[in-house]
Amino acid sequence: MNWRLAGSLEVLRDQINRAFPNRSIASDGALGDSAHQNRESDHNPSNGIVHAVDITHDPANGVDINRLTDELERSRDPRIKYIIANGLILDSREGNNPWQWVKYNGPNPHTKHFHISVLAGPAADDRRPWNLPREVPRPALGPVARHRADGQRCPHPQDAESVAGPTQRPVPRSDRGRGRRSRGARRSR
């Protein structure tokens, strides 16, 4: 079977690879395995094009799927169909709680990688760079506090002075609220 990855996803993967050359690719993938082939999935070629890619979670080497998926969410890139990470799904399409993270009930919670699907058509091969403002690797903060005393997650480090006490290390903004969104639920992709 001949297939290729959508051009926009090649660009995204290449941007991530350039920014984080030592990242793990253990859970990366594009073409669906036999489990994907037995159901509807953007990992299966449509007219020879695969419209989905998985990128491995490797925070030790800069690829934090919480941060990257939050950046993709904020970008509201018109090529995005949906993103799945850490038991949540964000779908850009009308009728699917557009641009809202909701619980994902599919067979794989996507904790070892994030999944991104792009819309079919010309957008799939749009090779403009993706807007990933924090693409440049940053030094690790070390251990971080997961919650404030009131149970709320800590904001991004530059905002931490207002909420974190002297013994708390802030959690990246991308960790805030994960798992707390509960508007609806979506099935497998």
C-alpha cells in the first residue's frame, strides 16, 4: 500500500525534531496498525494520505505533550481537526465542543504520546510552519508542586509569585486543569 503523511504534519514533526533533536520517538507513529485498520481512524490512508501523527511524550528532552498540545490549542490553527492527550480530546469542528478539552473515552488514553489529526483537503498539505511559541528548549525546573493549598493547579512559572508559596515550585501552565475538564465525552479515534 502506498501512502504518505499529510504535508502539514511532516512540517510539524520536523519542527519538533529540530527543536528537540534528542527526543524519544518510541511512541511516534503515522500509519495505523491492524487495530487502527479495523476502525475509522485518521491513521489509515485516505486517498493515499495519512491525516494523523503521534508524537512521543519525552519531557526530559523537551517534548512535554501538555505544553505542546496547549500551544496547539492556543494557536487555533485551521488545519487542526482534533488533538488527543492524557485522556482528553480537543476537536476544532462545530458540533464537537469546538476548541474545548473534554474527556476522551477511546481505547488508548494517549499518555505516552499526543495524537494530532488534520482536516482533509488542501489544509492537510499546507506546509506553513506551525505556531509553537515555546519551541525553543527550556531548562527543566526540577520537581514541581502539583496543586496550591486550595486545590487549584499552579500557573506558569512567570505567574507563580502570585500563587505559589516559598516552598512550592510552580507547574507549567500546560499542566493546569488537565483531567478537570468534564464537558461531555468522546469515543475512540
